[in-house]
Amino acid sequence: MEIIRCPLQMQQWSLAERRQGRTIAFVPTMGYLHEGHLSLLRAGRQRADRLVLSIFVNPTQFGAGEDFDSYPRDLDRDSTLAQPTGVDVIFSPSAPQMYPPGFATQVHLSGLTEGLCGASRAGHFDGVTTVVSKLFGIVQPQLALFGQKDFQQLAVIRQMTSDLNLPIEIVGMPIVRESDGLAMSSRNSYLTAELRQQGLSLSDALRQASAAARQGQRDAAVLLDLVHRRIGQEPAARIDYCEICQAQTLQPVSQVDAQSVLLLAVYFGTTRLIDNHLLLQPFPA
């Protein structure tokens, strides 16, 4: 496994592999890997000849007062976790390498970015689409794998890839959860034991809403009230958003069908957790 820091060197490596007829699977991350990331890497290893992992805490997707400075970083730890999955290259550039002096380009996508996380994190998705576009140009993959926990991000990247005619297959992979149901996230490391216990209200609320929907309750307002009441039992919880949307457009719906997804973002103390579930699918045991 090789660690490459220079964007040009990474691009040259990828182009040389492609000239040899080899396919490249790519998993972009901000590091501090967990089992969710590792599941993406294992899937990528099965789908292509070469596997590239990027680790880059992207400053342009963090807003004022967010956790850019405190976001966990440990390249040695991440390298140790990544190696058994069969990663060929870890691409880990610095911010000045990705955004050199004079950098003046931004990729903006409208529509899908305007609600949910886009409403509460101004400029976040411009940072995401810009850095992912750059990473795609540097790594030159034929496919890229993303987790469905970041449901809106996955929809945005799919739309961007389609709109820009990028010859890259975008693969969405299922949410990986802890044994107690908490969706895996690098930000879980911020939680105290008490806040982590309260954070289980997200998966519990999703489970309850899914059960009610599959038993015949299709009124979105009723299901959202159920979710608000469950999460509201937790003293540290502060809901950022709780919405039921159509999975492709991310527009709110009033009646639930097979394409309805319940999306949550909730603060527990200062830690913001997100989770989601397609309501008419059974919730994982």
C-alpha cells in the first residue's frame, strides 16, 4: 500500500494504471475510518482491479463555527485499518495542495442542495461538489463508492456526475450500524457515554416510524409527530431537521410510498448526528 500526497503524482499513477487496462475503484473519505468506511473499501476491492482511498478533511465544506479544527485526524491509524482491505493507494493531500494560491473555481448544484443539510449548513454542498469533482479528476476512477448515511450527499454527487457527463459509476452502499443501532460516524467519537445513549433515539425513532408505515400508516405528518415525540424524550436532543422526502428529488411528501425516505439531523450537545431510512423497508435488526 502506497501513500501519495501530491495530486499530480496521484493522477499520473491512475493514468498509468488505466493505460494498462486496469479499472480503479475510489472511496473518498475525511478519514478517521470506521467499519462503514471499511465496508466501502471491501466492496471496492471486489469491483475493480485497483482500489484508491482518499483521506482529506476538506475545509471548504465546513462552515463558520463547525468542527473543522477538531475533526479527528490520524493517518497512521487509518493506514493500519485500510491495509487489510486491499487498498493500493491512500491519497492524502494537504489543503494547500488541493486549493493552491489563486484557486478560483466552485462547483455549484441547485435544487437538491437547498433543503435538509443544505438549509442549515450554508455553502456545505458547494464545498462537497467542488472537492469531489477535483478528486474525480485526480484519481480518475471508473467507479466511486459512498455510504447511504449521507443520503443527501449521495443524491447530490449522483446528480453532479450525471450533469457533468463524468464516466464514473456512483455506487451507494448501505448504512453500517453499531450493534445497538447507532449509525457509524467519525463524529460519534465526540459523544460522551450519556450523549451516545441519547443518540440511540435516532435509530429507535426510525425503527418506530418504519414499523408504523409498514403497518399501514401513510400520513407523513403522523409519522413525523411520532419521531418528534421519541427524540424529544432525550434532554440533550435538538432537532435540526426531521423530514420525509421523495428519495430522488428530496422534496417533502405528505403521503408515504415505496420511495419515501425519513431523514434526520439532530444535535446531542454540540455533536450533530444524521441518519435516514426508506420507510417501507424493514429496519435492520
